[in-house]
Amino acid sequence: MSRTPTVQADRRHDQDDYNQARALLRAGEASAGSHLLGEIARRTGDDALRSQCFYNLAEVLEELGQTEQAYQTWNALGCKPPGQRNKTDVMARATVMRVFEKHSLHLPPPDFPPRVQLEITNRCNLRCIMCTRNQMTRPLGDMAFETVRRAADECCQEPGCVVCLYFLGEPLLNRELERMAAYLDSVKDRPPIRTVFGIQTNGMLLTKDRARSLLSAGLRNYAFSVDGLEGDLERIRRGASYPVVERNILDLIEVGREMGINDLVVNISKLCDDPDAEEVQRFLERWEGKVDQVHLLGITRMEGNSFMAADGTIQPVRRRAHPSRRVYCGHGQRLLVYWNGDFGFCCGDINGRLELGNIHDRSIREVWNSPEIQRIRGKILAADYTGLSACDSCPHSRC
């Protein structure tokens, strides 16, 4: 009984010091603020306050450019068992996922992938000149709802995890996409976790009615692959029509406005070899201000593909000569699930040559931390692609 007032006084003192430390950091006094945070973390008996101190210390480290040390600090908080995580630990874990996805395997991986990419279908309504589907030999098919539900139930327990409903195919071809989106929407806000999910599409099939049904199902994040304006898009994405794609994108935005949706996110990506080219500037002028963001992507060096150069000509992508040295590609920060439920390590493994099992037999967490994945990571970091046929032929592993 006699200790209670003392404990309460100590907590008030710790909280006062924490507020002072935060004030010092806001004033630019990083050294003094960090020193005080460290003192509080060592002495306090309040686990939540200790987590806040370490989280803030990691923020200072990141601002100072010490990303690896910041990551390790956040990771110590985020890797606590789920039942022992306080709100700050959950936030730290989401930050760990974000930092790892940016810097990939140069950092120790979190215990769950930052992104889980579900191949809703590998069928497509177009025949694009640059698409890696041109080298795909896997059978065609659509992902079953049960597969998506199994993945969603696991991902929606993991702070910071993003679920992508696409890979090698046009997701709008899967007739159960609305059902899948509705299920993800129903589980994405399980406290204290919020899962983001979305699709990437060529836009040809997104009629106004389809847009309304997807928005009603809870799908809010849309990324459109639009690689040129009138005339150019049709040459690159065979079977596409720029006027149709433009109308569908603008209709989606208008329908969202009519439905009173304020969290709709619409992004556009364009492949280009020269971001300063005149045709790229025309593209930006057409779309900037109408969508949330326009991403200009470099040309992916995949063998057998072609692309439209800045001068408007169609050029083949030539495979690079055997390099004098090998480097880590930067991928491996996500886990793929192909339409049939098989796992894949990265987007370069278009034919599923790295055998990792099936989601109906193994959990995402189990595969992500499996000896097979650890072996792949180790070989990539050692620039040893022996036995990794997908990595050996991937242009991102070359310099």
C-alpha cells in the first residue's frame, strides 16, 4: 500500500521528463533529447512509456541517416509476441515493414512480409510488348476465393502488411474480385491493425458499373498501367484503347465522388526511358492534378521484351552481357502467392521455379521464415545464384 504513491509519483516524473525530451527534439536538440529518452527508458517501469522512448530514439537515428540502427531499434519493439505488444510496438512493427520494403534484404527481415502479392489471375485481355507474361509458361487460371480468404485472415493480423491483388494478369478478369475485396474490407480494420489492399489494372475492363460495384465492395486503391497517350498506348499495349482507358479512370473518380468516398486513391504508372522527353511531359500534363500520383518507371530489362523509346520507336530490350560482378537485386521484400496457391519468392520468378509449397499446406509466416527462404536470401546476398534459376536469369541481379 505504501509503495503506490511512490510508483505514481515516479510515473508522473517519467512522463514529465518524456514530455521535456520530446520538446527538446522538436527544438532541434537531438543530443540532449536522445540522452533524456535513454535515461527514461532505462529507469521506467512503464512498458508503454519505455516503448515510446525507444520509438522516438529510432526516429532520431533515422533522421541522422543511421537507418540500420533505427531499424534494429524498431525491430526490437515490433518483434515482441503479438499478445505483448502495446500500441507503440504495433506502430514500430508497421515501421519495420516499411523500412524493410524500402531497403530489402540488406536488413534482417521482419517476421512477416511487408507485402503479400496475390495473383488473382494470370490471364490477361491485352498482349503488351513489354510484359513478362510473354515468357510465362505456367498454366492459366484464376485464384479461388478460399485462397484469398486464407491469405487475408493471416495478413490482417500483421501490422503494416499490404495486400496486392495482382501479379501476372488483369485482376478484373476474376469474377470473384468484388467478393474478395468485400472480405478484405471486412477484416482489414481488426484492432489495432489496418491492412491496405488494392489492384493494378490496365483499365480497359473498368466500366462505370464495375467501378461502382468494386467501390461498394470496399476497394479503394487503384493503380493503372498507362504507358502512352492516343496512338502510343495502342502500339505498346496491344488490344488497348487510350480513350476507353482515360474515360474509365475519370469515371472511377467521378463515381467515387458521387458515392461520397473520401479515401479513394488512384495512381497511374508509365514506363519510360527518358523522363524529360517531350512525350513524357505531355503525359504528365494530361494526368497530373487528375489522379493522386503519376509514377514514371524505368524499363525492366527482361529478355525478349520490347519497349517504346522516348523518340516513339519500338526498341527491343537487349539482355546484358555476362557481368564482371554480381550484385543483390533489391527484391525479396514481398512474398508472392500464384493463382493456384503456390508461393513465389519475388516478381522475377514468373514461372514459379523456386518451389516453396502451397498456401493451403503452409502459412505465409512459416514460408517467410522457412529454411528454403533463408537459403535463397543467403545465396543472393553472397551473389551466388547456383541452383536459383529464376535469380540467375533475372536482370536485376546483374550490373
